[in-house]
Amino acid sequence: MRGLKTFRSARILATGHAFIQNLRRAHYDIANDAPVHHRLPAAFHELALVI
């Protein structure tokens, strides 16, 4: 548990986990047309193009 020494670290980890779960469940308009198993990589590809 080296990375969770502070509350801030735990909050960032929980926020990131929630974001990934929401992407997988298609709660956002990112990569909704991709198949379920390819939704997460497609979403990160779309996000990389925007950034």
C-alpha cells in the first residue's frame, strides 16, 4: 500500500476507477459505438485525439 499514504492519493485512485467503470458501462458519449470489449481502448484513443 505504498501509494495510498494520504487521503489525496486514495481520492485520486477512486476517481480514476469510477471514470474507467463509467467508460466501460457507456455512461459517456465516448466510444458508445464500439463493441463492449473494445470500448475502453477506443475511448482512450478518442481522448488522446482531443488532447
